[in-house]
Amino acid sequence: MSGNIYSIITGTGSYIPTVKVKNADFLKNVFFDSTEKVLEKNNQDIIDKFLEITTIAERRYVSDELATSDIAYFAAMKAINTAGINKEELDYIIVAHNFGNVKADNKRSDFVPSIAARVKYRLEIVNPDTVVYDITFGCPGWLQAVIQADYYIKSGDAKKILVIGAETLSRVSDPHDRDCMLYADGAGAAVLEAKTSETPIGILAHKTRSDTFSHSTMLLMGKSFKPDFESKNDLFLKMNGRKLYQYALETVPQAIKACLEKSSVHLDEIAKVLIHQANGKMDDAILKRLYSLYDIKEIPENVMPMSISWLGNTSVATLPTLFDLILKGNLEPHKIVRGDLLIFASVGAGMNINALIYKM
């Protein structure tokens, strides 16, 4: 067949942890601010305001016996089975995460061997030509790994690639920082394959930007806000939420617009906008700003699927999980059908932003 080589997603999978944590479960926490002073507001008021701002009512945590590599493997198996491929034919396994194989009884990051190497071992793949590596790119890590996979496929270097995003944020969040209510655990995966087509299909274009000079410290690791925290050496994920919100609002819509222009697709052709599930209100604001760039006053109904209200922010796992839920019919009323044009977009630590246009 004549035509160009495109990267298409042939299978997806996700793992949603079994431990459900509701907002009311944080009533017992003692919250401090960054100056190590106990917050004056009572926890019920803090939780009510949190729900209003983020739309998060509950989230999922992994059970104690599981680590990041385990849930990455679970999601990978589902994606491989959905794609119906021989796992020995995989050219690459790329795993996006940010904290390694953090365990319940050891908060230290464990990066050796890589999560990807552990997944390949669990998958019992013996092919030495299945190359494995990890990527740390903040919350946009899974989408950036997909972008890397697209480069491999379009260069002719690969035909089948497994891309996974997995994180156990519950183990790196400070229980004395109210931001801990944002974070959750989960994993999502996708199999990308090369397809020759005379008409554009699959990944049409992508755009990435990194604003490290002025924004690299908006998300970083730091000590607990509690001054006498029992483990002085533990580091937790810390965020400047207000500045991050403003940064995302100013830059994410512009990055998406640049990606749309690169793909020669207009926003009014888009069926679904899949944005990293970081904050419900923030994503709403990003969507409104995006449509305002095109002078579109009425945003199409159900154009932006959301899972954050019940899954929380799982960092690199939010996008592949969201996509898998829709494809498997588990996020009604949302559906994706052949021919639909999709936007994937994410923002996170770095600060990094990426966007991708995909045609089903």
C-alpha cells in the first residue's frame, strides 16, 4: 500500500486501585501552611473549599502490597490484550512516572532497575530487541512518551510500542499539606502501531514546550509542613498552586492552538478534548480560554470528559486512564468513534506542556 506511515493506538488498558478515599477521610488530618503554622480554618471548611475549587470528591490509593511497577504491569497487560499483539514483537516499552517504585513501607524513590525493565520482566518478554526505558517529565510524561513513540514509528525504527503512565502519588504527598487531597494513584497504558495510510490517521501533530527558566520551582520536593514530622528526611511533593493555575491558563490554550495549526485542524472539528486531570475548575477555565482564542462563544456539550471527581490527580496516568475509560464504555455519556478528532493535552512539573492531535 502506498501512503505515509502513521502512529495509531490499537489497544489501551488501565488500573484503578481498590482503596477508595473520600474527602471526609481527611477530617482527621492536621494541616499546616508553608510557614509550619496550623491552619486556622477547621477541616470541614478546608475540605468544602477544596471540593469547590478542584471538584475532587474522592480518589483511589493502591493497597500496601503494590508498587508503581505492579500497577504499570496490570495496565500494560490489558493494553496488550486489547491490541491483540504478540508481546515479543514490541520494539519499545516506555514508562512515564516521576517517583520510581515507591513502596508503602519505604518512601524513598527506587529507580533501579527502571520501571520499564520491571514491567518487561513481569511480562516475561525474552526478546532482547524490546528496548525499555523510563521518562520523567512531570504530569505530561505519558503524552511525551507517546510523542517519542511517534518519532520512532515515523522514522521506521519501530512498528509496535507500549507506552505506560503509572504513579503512586499517595506515597509522596504530605499528609499535613492540604494539597495532599489532590493526589491519587493509578496506571494507564496504550499500544501504538505503525500503519500506512493514504489519508491522515492516528497522530497528526504534536507540540511540546518547557518553561524551566522562570517556572521550574512551581512543583518540587520538600519537607513536611509539620515542624516535628516523625521522619525528618522524607521529602514530599510541594506545589505553588496559585501560580501554577495562572501559568496553565495562560500557556496551555496557546500550546493547543499551536498544535491545531500544525495539524491543519480547526477547533470546531474536534470531538473530544482530553486534558490532564489536575483540577476540575482549572480544566474548565483552560477549555473556555481555548475556545475564546477561536472566538467560539458556545462550547460544545460533553466535549471535555472528566474523571477527576472520583479518581483525583494521578499525574502521568490521568490521560491514558481517561482515554481507556471512554473507549471501554466506562465513562458515559462519552463515546469516541472512528473518524473523531481528539486533542490530548497536559501540563506539569518542569514546567512542561504538551499537546497532540489524534484522528481515530
